[in-house]
Amino acid sequence: MENSGSDKRPYLILVHGALANAEMWQPHLPHLENEFEIIPVNLRHFTGQTDGGFGLNTHADDLYTQINKLPQKKALYLAGWSYGSDVILNLLLKHSVMPTGIFLYEPGYPGALEGQVMQSWGEDANNMFAPIFERVAKGELAAAVEALIDGSGSKPGYFSRQAEDIRKPQLALAYTLPMQLNQTESPAITKDALKAFRLPQTCTLIIAHGSDTRALFRLVSEQTSNLVESAQLRVVKDATHMLPLEAPERLAELIKKSLLS
């Protein structure tokens, strides 16, 4: 992270989802850089590293280390998508980090779900991930990537209909799928932890999901917003899990509106 000297813009740390890295945020930057000093982070293993653990605890700890290395003491905002949203939630529960505002688009980790809600999540997760596990077990990582993106986009053939400049980095990160599917860490995200969690009154927490997204992402978004006392839920019209890649400008505007208004 470069020292920005007298830059008065608040920090905005962007945390990518699975099968992505910091490069996914490049189309968003022009729509955010007037308001924020932007720091798109690369989570461990998503840029080719092979050392250390893989999971929500490792990634939350790494993010905490990066935050502590920020050169200026000024307002800090956090925004994440999918797995990146789970990392941010875990960070907040594990470490003493109090940002000015947080925007999470469709977290997916079900640690806070119980009963019928958890059963519904499990049914949808099985529908989505069973083909992915099967392909990874056979070593068919490219096919597993296709299955994951088809599931995330809620449509068969979604992966192949994406632009090549979106498909290519997804395929390049296929090597992370075995690690993603075989995590052994136990995150701090539980029902009791979220119910007990308190943010300062000056901190905004927005959790958003698309109106057309899968049940597994909707259920986690809804339950998390219900459990965290000060959280606000936003439903994004005509959007699925893949909104950040489909419509970067729209997501950037959602982030700005959620955090600055």
C-alpha cells in the first residue's frame, strides 16, 4: 500500500469474491475514485501463492494485518462481494475493527442459520454445489468453474455467455476450487456472535442481495441483517449474485449511495 500523503478521501477497501481477485474491481474504480481512496485487496492464494492456510479465518486475519498497515488515520469503509463479504463479517467478529461504513453484497456462509432456514439453504446449496464437487473430484477444474458460475448466475450456460475477459480470469483461478471446497477453519460467524455484535451508532452496515438471486445467498443476507442490531437490508431489483461483474457502474453507485448518504 502506497502512502498517499495528504489524501483526504476516506479509505475504501474492496474484497473480491471466489474465482476472482483484486483485478475484478478495475471497472468499478472510475465510478468510486472521486469519493474514496480505493484499496482493492488480494486475498491469500488468489494471485498464485501457495503458502499458508485457506479459509475465512486466514483471510480475515490477513485483512486485519493490511488494515493495520494503512499509512493514514482516517475514515475507513469496507465493501465485499460473496466470499469477500464473509471475510469482512468474520473480520468484524474476530478483530477490533470499527469502520465508518460497511457494504456487503450477498454473503454466503451459513454459520448463523438454523432450523428450516438452514434446511432451505442446504437444499439450494446442494443443488448448486453437488456438480462442482463431482467435477473437482474428477480433476475437471475448468468444468467445475463453469458449473460454479452457472450456479451463481442462476442460469445454465451463464458462464459461456460471459465476455471472454470475464471468463479468462475465472478459469485462471480454477486451482483455488479444491481449497475452497475443502476448508477446515471454523469462522466466528455464528448466530450468537452476530446477535451480540454491536457497531458504533456512527457506523453504517448495509447488506444487499439481488431480487433474482439464489435462495442460499438471499437467506444468508436476510438472516445476517436480522441478527445484527444496526444492519439494514437492501434488495437490488433485477439482480443476481453476478451483479458486480455484470454491472460494475451499478454496483459502484450502490456502494456510494449505501455508504455516503
